[in-house]
Amino acid sequence: MQSQQGSTLPARSTAPAVQAEELTKTYPGDVTALSGMSLTVEAGTVFGLLGPNGAGKSTTVKILTTLARPDSGSAMVAGHDALRHPDRVRRAIGVVSQKSGADPMATGRENLQLQGRLYGLRGASLERRVDELLERFDLVDAGERQVKGYSGGMQRRLDVALGLVHRPEVLFLDEPTTGLDPEARTAMWEEIARLAGDEGLTILLTTHYLEEADRLAERIAIVDRGRVVVEGTPDALKGELRGDAVHLELRGRVTDAELLTGALAALPGVHEVLIDGRRISVRTEDGAAAVPALLTSLERAGAAVAAATVARPSLDDVYLRYAGRRFSEAEAAAADPSSTDLVTTGGAR
């Protein structure tokens, strides 16, 4: 393929860069991390695995990057069987894990040089690649300093640079912006977008930030309890949700959830109702027009409303539809499985 300027762009492969089928993984103590995880990542795309902490994202990445073996299932990465030929996969991928793999006592340049040597780079070609990455990630001035003195954003940029030294076919980014301040997170988002756009690199990104997945990923798979509950482009997934979301906060805790659920679900134009503690979420055709009827129905049922908001569909609403709970509640449940008590009506459409 040629651009209008005549430059040649790399052709995108028609074979998937990553393909996992029915992965299962159980840890000691009968803890199920994966329960039939399947996904396909097309070459040259940014694919997002979106889910709360404990959903199985990191376990999936560990299997795809040959750091763990599944109990059952199959995985192909960059055309290689991750279970039969892990050495081939390792040469074809770059990995940026949640925790930095850089040596804090070495300089940024020394870390990049060591990574290059591990992949067989030597001499002038290695130094050119190190210089190129230091410049690309705005680390030229910091390159001669020990990594222990880097800010969080600088260290994360170095981590990504380390994953790119050998020019991998597939780059795995496991929660790449966790712990970064908003400015550093935004800068990292911009760099990830450039990597995909400028180099046609395949990127598999795991994240529990809804905005991050919405902004960066061409396709996302929403993960809950060790499996993919829905997959598609962010716009298509949000577009499947008809109408608006109305979020209501009550003055006191619900005492009869079934009564309120039935009363709201009976209103014209109401598709789905979810009650969690003092919060009620309703999907309806026209949110603003529906608010008075919702308030009246709740008042008749003895529930006083403290606040009401209307919003267009978001990935949080997509997660709510397909996982049956809000994203924040799923994260709370990962820390304390007894922390949620959800009542739902209406199913995925």
C-alpha cells in the first residue's frame, strides 16, 4: 500500500495477531481466575481488555506471554502456539507489566542497552536504537541518571521503551497507567495512540479505566469473572443501548427492592432497572422526559429521591447491561465478595 506521497506502508496481516480459545485457569484454594476466556486480536490494532481488578485480565496476559500455563484451552500469538513454542512467542512480543521491570540502580540508557543485548542487538545498531527510544519517549536528559530518581511518568515511559527495543510484532500493556497522575496518564495515552498509528503495532491493553479503553482501543472485550461477556468497538457497544440512563440516589436505603423494581419497570419506555443500596439506575427512551414519572412512582412507593441525573450511554452502562452490575461495584466485589447486593430486571439486548 502506498500513501499519496509515495511512501510505502507495511501491509496489515490478515491472520489474527492474538487468538485465545476457551482458556481456563484455577489457582490453589479453588480460586477460578479464568472460566472459558476467548478473544481474537487483529494485527495492527489496539485491543482493550476492560474489566475490574480480579476479572482475569492479568492472568490472560500471563498465559499469552508464556509466563503461565492454562489448565485448558489454546493460545496463538504472532502466529506461534504459546503452549508448544513459548520461545518463539517471547521473541515476537514486548511486555510492559504492571510493575516496572527496570533496574532502579542502573541508568535509563543502561537498562535499554541490557534489554537490547538480551535480544541479540550489539554495537552501533544497539546504540542507534537506544538513542531513538530515549528521544521518542522524552528521556534524553534523564538517560544518564539512575532510574530510582525517575518520576512515575518517566519510569512508565522507560518501561514501554524497554518493551519496544527489539521491535516486537505484538506489545502487551498490562494496566500501563495505574498509579500515574492525570497529566502523566494523558501523556501515556498520546504515546500509545502514536505507537499504533505510526508503526502499525498490534497492542493488547488491559485496563480498569473506562475512559482509557474508550479513548485508545479500536475494539474492546469486557471481562467479568474470568470470561468475556461482550466484545465490539466502543461506539458500537454504546450504540446498542437505546435511550438514556437515569441515575437516582435515594435519601435512605431501599427496604423493598422488588416493590420499587416492579413499580419502575411498569412505567412506559423503561427497559432496565438496577437497584444497589441507595442507588437506582434506569434505562429509558427519553431520560429527561421520564424523570417526573420516575420520581412520582418512587414517591408513591415510599422512597424519597435526593438526586437524579440523566446521561448518554457509556461503557459503564455497557458493563452494567452485560455483567449485571456497575463497574465500581464489580471492583468492590473483587475485594469483598459480600459487598454487593444487586437486584436487576431486563436482560442484554
